Amino acid sequence: MTAAVGLHTLLVLSDLALSRPPNLFARLRIPVNAPVDRIRSLLMREAGFNTMGERSAVIVPPEIPKDVETLLTRLGIQGSRDIYVRFGQRAIQTCSYCSSTADYTILVLSGILLDYLRTATLLLSLTTTINGRQRWRTNVLGALTCAFLAEVYAFTSASAVPLEKDANTAFMWHDNLFLARNILFVVLPVVIQILPAIYPPPPASAALAPVLGRLERTLPRAQLLRYFRQAVLRHPYTRERAVEFWTNDAADGAAARGNPNVQTTASKLGFGFASPAGSGDMDGQESVLRVNARMAVQSLKPLFMPPAN
């Protein structure tokens, strides 16, 4: 993906450096309302033909290229400067079938739409689950869509303001939008590539698979353990070890249950094991822990009863 972003950035930067929209008025440094004859004279002088009669000039009449002649002819038509400012020089100079504002709008927006689709394709490939940036897909595609809609509004409505007759300068909508659009095309993929990748958490089934495997190995061992208990008592050494273990465990339990601090703490936590009347079950009163244990056993008894049939 880094290589794709790099190639896309080089392509956009090359468009900015080598394929910028031509602007006759900016190149000749003349006002936008300059007469066609003055523009023609400056173009001829720029090409090496002197129209002022100097000796060093070439005397052969120049032959103006067909597209330049078309441009000069259309600039002489009323309202053509408005179209030039809105849609750029290339649209007026190369479109032979364009005769209305709608034609120029369709011509310009169709090329712009292709550029947006190319960038959107790159952003879609950058915001996938594989590279951990899927959460940004809605944001970047929404920003790209808003930018395209803003350009559509600019070409169709915002720029549809006629120039004043004595206007020397004008806001070149096509040229400035071209610059802003390509800056956006450079910034969006680079920012997405720089943002840290966050991968979604794995599904719960993947986390439970190791646990299920361990349970499958533990259950046979637990079933086998009940057969080992009888075997422990048959061997003298293991029988002594078992008796020693249970004797120590009984002594530890008796010491813990006889400790007043342990009894008080257990009562505060709701696990009191001492009888309210004393150490024994007097007056029919039982400890809280014994009552809870009896209730738990009573609730589990139906599970161990054989079926009725």
C-alpha cells in the first residue's frame, strides 16, 4: 500500500508541475478584459514576430495554430470571458462542439469525476480490514464526496456571476479548484497511511477454542481420578500420605474456624459458619454457611434423580 500511495502522490504532483491548466492572461500578464487584437499582437511578439516594424523582426506573416485561432475567435464573443474564468482555457480552446454553459459543465466535470474515482479507489484499498484502517473509510470517502459536490456547486452556481465590463482581474475558478483538488488528492492518502492501524478483536470462538481443547483433555482425567482414590488406600505408602494430608487439613480447618477474627470476618461477608448461640447447633439455630449449603444441595438433588420411566 505504501508503494501505491507513493505512485499516486507522484502522479498528482506531476500533474501539478507539468499539466497545470494553461492561462493566457496570467502568462501574458494582461487583464482579463484585454482586447483580442492586443492578445494576438502579444502572442505574435512572443513567437518572434514583431508587429511594430522593427528591422530585427521576421517579416513573413505568421500562421497561428488552429486551436489558438479558435481561442482568440471565441474570446471575441460576448460572455466568453465568463466561460474562460469558470471552465478554463483548455475547455474553450479544444472543445469544438461546446456551444452552451451546460456543454462546458459536462466536459469539465466528466474529467474531474474520473480523478475523484481514481482517488476513491485508492482510498478504498487503503481502508480495509487487512491493514487495520477500515474505521476511516466512511470519513475519507465522505470528505471526498463532499469535495466533489462542492466543485459541482462551484462550477454550476457559485461561478455563474457575470464579470463586470471594466473588470481587470477575476477569480479563476477552474485554475484555483484544480490546485485545491490536487492538494486534497495528495493529503488524504498520505494521512490515511500515516494513521495507526487498529485491528478488530478476534471473535469469541477463536478465544474459546484453546479452552475447549483443555476441557476435552481435563474431563477424561477427572473421570480417571475417581478410580485412583481407591488405589491410593491399597498401597501403604500412599495410604499414609493420604491420612497425613487429611489430618493436616483437618487441623488447619479447625484452627481457622476457631479463630474469632476469622469468624467475625466471615459473618461480615455473609459466610458465617459459627452458630448464633455458640459453637454448636443449640435451639435449632444453624450457621448461615450451613443453611446456604443445604439450600444448594436441595436445589441440585433433582439433577441426580433417575428419570421417572
